[in-house]
Amino acid sequence: MPGSSEICILGHKELAEPFRAVGLSSVLADKTDALAKATELAGSEYKIVFYAEDFYPILHDFLLRRAGGVFPTFVPIPSIGEGERYAMQRVRELIRKAIGVDVYLEAK
């Protein structure tokens, strides 16, 4: 894998390239090979793999099987453009689990 950090970005070129520019590792993928590349990264030395949120439906079952504190941790990040907001839903869920309170206000 390119780079030498403990963090990797899994996503489309448009998402991954800015992170690569600041020295983070990145693995380019699209919806056809995201699961295969995520599976490969699961066996890597990375501690955190940020992935494009539009991969979430493809990776959902894979992520459920990995739940429970196994490195690397897979974290969704917002993709370019409008999406389903999986990343924000996941962050909200993690915060609620960590502190026991939902700190996000719903937009009205």
C-alpha cells in the first residue's frame, strides 16, 4: 500500500487524492471493487481506514462481521456531492454509544 501512515483512505480518486497530497495512504476503488479492497485492507497494518460513504451499502455486511474492536477500524467519510449521509449517521451513532446521549439536534 502506498504511504507509511497508520491511516488509509479507501475511495474514488476525487476523494482520496487530497488526502494523499497531505501524506496519507490511499487506495483507489469504485463500487465494483470496494468490497475486495476493503477485505484486503482488513488484513493490513492500518489502524483506521476511512472509506467513501457511498460504499456503505456495499460494505455493510462486511462491517457487521468485523464489529467488536478489530483493527483496522473502518469509518465512513462524506463523499463528494449529495449522498445518503451514512457518514453523519455513523458518527452520530458512535457518539451516542460513547457518551450515552444524542448530541445532534434535528434540523426542522
